[in-house]
Amino acid sequence: MPKTYTVNPEGTDAPPLIDDTPVPAALQGPTVVLPQDSVANGRAFAKPGELEVSFAATESVGTTGLGHCMGLCVVWGRANEAFASGYCAHLSSVQGTRYTNCMTAIQTRMVPHNPWVAISIGSSGTWIDTLVGHLRAMNIPDNHIWVYNRAEKSNTFGVDKNGRFGLLAAPG
């Protein structure tokens, strides 16, 4: 099983880092919001699409307007306390060209560099099982995959160069 973080407003667990929370992990805790200085110095986009960044030039990457969509963030190339690169995809489905392009990008450009993946989902269903199955087929181990079950009305998601993942802003 991949690591799972489920938003529970009464939870007390500290927000996890993508690469140093013990396995197995099924955590419940408060809504996780990225540090706002990281978001202010980051790049984000709205609507389905994808964005790859160098963390030498920006501090975070994310997406907005998720609604019922999934946000998928990947970091790789860790050196010292930070990752070199990040990627974010805003996916409306696990079918079609956009999804295929995302899986190809991960397989060809990220898998060779030991990636860590965080996926934001807004509702239960089979899409997350399909997505995690594809990541496993790329030999990305379960302890490198996080599933963030975001709270209702939480429509942003991202990751920063330190491997923290969560919402870009508190839900309104």
C-alpha cells in the first residue's frame, strides 16, 4: 500500500514530508498547507495540464482548480536537504492523451532519478487504484508514493523543493 494521509480536522499528526515519514503510514491529520513563502516563490497553473520545474529557479510547483480532478506531484534528484526538480500534473481522468503523456513523462524523465510521488484526490473511486497501479508498474516503490485525501472544498495541491506537499492555500 502507498502511504496515505487523510484530512481529519481533529487530527494531531504533523504534516508529513514526502521522503521521511515511516512506512507503513496511514496518517490522519489536519489539512496540510504548504508554507506560503514557498508558494509565493513557486509556480502554479490552473486547469488540466502539466508543468515541470527546476527548483534552482523556483521553490514549489502546484495546480489550482482541482474540483473533482486529481493533482499529481513528483520530486526527484535529491541533494542534501532539497530536491533538484519537480513536476505537477492536473488530471481529470486516468484515460486519454493527457494521462498517457503524464505517465510517459514520469517513466522516461523521472523514474531514472528515484522519484517521490504525491497524489491529491478529492473523492474515493477507482481512479486512484489505476494511477497507483501504473506507478507500481514503473517500479516506483510504495514507500515513494503518497496519497493525500483532501478535504471537501480543497482545490489546490503542490509540492516544494524540500518535499513538503499539500494545499497551496487554506481552503475558503
